[in-house]
Amino acid sequence: MVYILLCDGFEDMEAVIPYDLLTRAGIQVEYLGVFEAVVTGAHGTKLLTHGLASEADFANCEMLILPGGRRGVENLLTADEAHRAIQTVWNHGGYVAAVCAAPVVLAKLGLTKGRRATCYPDSHWTEQMDGAVLEEGSVVVADGKLITGLSAGQCVPLGLKLVEVLRGRETAQQVKEAIVWM
């Protein structure tokens, strides 16, 4: 199971594109709201989640994905339930992925310390990546079970990388060809 953790203010593309690409690869994906079941994105997209983070079993989660979006990330930074979910997935050997500004949540929890990562190229966010080895400008960085993506505009390469790490290069290539990604 793959979960995408959502708070109000999430970046719409960063939640929808990885979901789409993963499901095209036959991977079961569910949206989980941190605070409520209907979550509103930064650009007005309303998503009805599959449930709440407080109800999920993160010990058996294959991957947890954190979309960015300024307000969404600010909400994730203060959400104990989100922190518990992230730590549980990480401690049980699951992948943790974050895009745009969301890697700062992982940095706050110490998961990026000494690891290669990328995040949205703005000093407000990069300065919060304390301990990470930032590969500024890299579209997607995978360092073991930690995967980070640069921005909303790079969600297709990120989503394809997520498919690759979960189901292999051949499956990622099939999804890439199906969406005619050049």
C-alpha cells in the first residue's frame, strides 16, 4: 500500500500526478487526510481522502508520499499525526518520498541528515534542510529509502521514479510510454 498524506494547502499537481502514475502501474494508492477527510489544495482542488491518517496502519506501508505546497507543508510541520506516520513508515523500512517544500518535514524529523536530497529552490526551504546533502537543481534524488523531488513541474519524473523503485524499471518504462512522456 502507498499512502499520500494530505493537509489543506497541498500542491495539487504533487498529489494527483504521483497518484495517477502509481495506479497506472497497478499499485494501490490511497489519500489520507491528516486533519479531515476532504482536503483542499493550494489551487482549489478538493480531494475526498480514503480515510484519516489516525486510522491507517503505517507499519505495512510500502511508501508514504508528502506533497508540497507552502500552506500544506506548514500544516505538516506542526502535525504530530503526520510525524508519527512518517516515523513509522521509515522505522519499518518503507520508502518515504517528499516533493517541493515537503522535504523540510523530513529534515525536521532528522531523516535527511547526511543523505542526498533536493527541494524547492528557495532559501526559505533550502535553509530548513539542515543536515541534508542538497543536490540543488536535481529533479529527483533517491538515497536509499528516501526520495525527494524538486517541484510541481517535475512530478512526472518523480512519479516515474516512484514506480521504478516499487515495481522496477520495466514497469516505469511501460507507464512512461503509455503517457507518451518524452
